[in-house]
Amino acid sequence: MGNFSFQGKYLISADIVCETGLHIGGTEEGFEIGGLSNPVIRDPITEYPYVPGSSLKGKLRSLVEWSIPHQHNSGDNKTCVQYMLDKAIAERLEKKPVAPETETLEVGPCDCGKCDVCAVFGCSAETGESIGPTRLTIRDAMPKSETIVEWEKTFEGGVYTEIKTENSIGRISSAANPRPMERVPSGSKFRIDMVFDLYQECDKNRLKMVFQALQLLEDSSLGGSGTRGSGEVKFENIVIVKRGVEYYMGTDIEKPIRLNDNKTPFKIMENFSSIDWTGDKKC
């Protein structure tokens, strides 16, 4: 077990703006016969669509695992995905030296318990002793009040969504096979809140991974059917507040991080080293 001491938190909030329709699937239970088979996830009380923190965190982690070299892989510059694939292949060969060519290897998230990805996004209790507690918490993102007003003005019957119909075309018969899908309409905005815990001095550098992941997501997609036009999102109006350990002891106040014009993932990444992350300096 390494040396860890609670040093405070960064509270990060931002607007998620849907540039195109967004589909994050919900349960089909309770739908009538003939009803939509691809609904979005909704709050069971208000019926408003929302973005689950688990969906956002899983996508961010996946993008980072494909893009950042795995630190504990003998300097060969392989990503976390390649690290886990190599591990899966080695484990399979150990159990089954001759495997069928049709066998598919299942590769899950990195779970080495040593790299920055595991520190930021978490890993299992069995492997995470050396890396300490998970640093990043992502809350469910609920729709902003202005978006709710727009939904209620545009849609009737408390639906708040659009139906996009896609077709798969038979290559021989040319027959169409329509697939209706529910989507949150473009222009919708959600408010996301994240908490980044500090336990080691190097955690301040690990914070950069969060904004790198957000930047990667802006050039990827969130939710289903991303390669077919859905799920383009942007992050705007980022606000960051630091609460040191003294805040929780009642001897200090929270300190806003002065971002000035650096309120998007790209601008924060571009100027990360020049931002005062202590919150002590004034504009």
C-alpha cells in the first residue's frame, strides 16, 4: 500500500451540449405491444431523459485506454487496450495452448492497479491496493431547465424525444428493414458534475487526463449509433472549484479555479500548465 493522505477535491461542472440526437438506451419493460423497442433512459419520476454517469465514465475510460501508453509495460509504448489483450492471450495460452481459430477473446477495462488510468477511473479491490482510491466520480447528468422548457414547448404528451428511423438494406433483395430509435433531440443541454479526489501529489497531473478524455469524446460519440450520426456532444462552460482538506475541517473556504477563457476541454488542455490549480491567485 502506497502513502496516501486526503488532500482535497476538485469539483468540476460543465454543460453537455447535444450537437446531434443522443441515444443512451433504457429499459423496454412496460412498453405496450407495438411500442418503441429502442427507448432512451429516463428518470422514473419526471420522465425526463438523462445521461447516466456510468455511461459517460465508461466511454471516457475506453477512449483514454485506446490513446495513452500503458506506463507499466516495459516502455514499449503499448496502450492499456493492447496491455489487456496481451494479458488475455497469455492467460488463454496457459490454459489452452492450442485454441480454436474461431475463439473470441473478451478484453475488459484495464485492471492492472498500477497505471494512471486505474488510479483515475478505478479498478477492482484485488488489484487496486497499490494505486489507492478511485480519483474520479461522475454524477448522472440531468437536463438543464432551459432544455426542459424547450422540450415541453416542442413535444406533446411528455415525450421530450424524437424518433429516428434507420433502414438496413438487403444486398440481394433490396428489402428495407426499418429500425426506429428514440433520441434526445439536438440542441439539448445537460449539466454534468464530476469530483476529482486528491490523495497524492501526482494526482494534480492525473487531473489532466479528465480533460484529455473529454476532448477525445468531443471527436468521438456518446451512446448508441455513433457511427451513424448520433451522439456528437460538446462540453462548454466548465467551472472548477477546489476544496482543500481545510475546507472540510471548517478552517478555509472553497477556491474557484480562475479559468478565464479556458472553459472548454481543448482550451484547458492547451493552457493546463499555466492555470493556477491552487485557486490562490486572483485574476
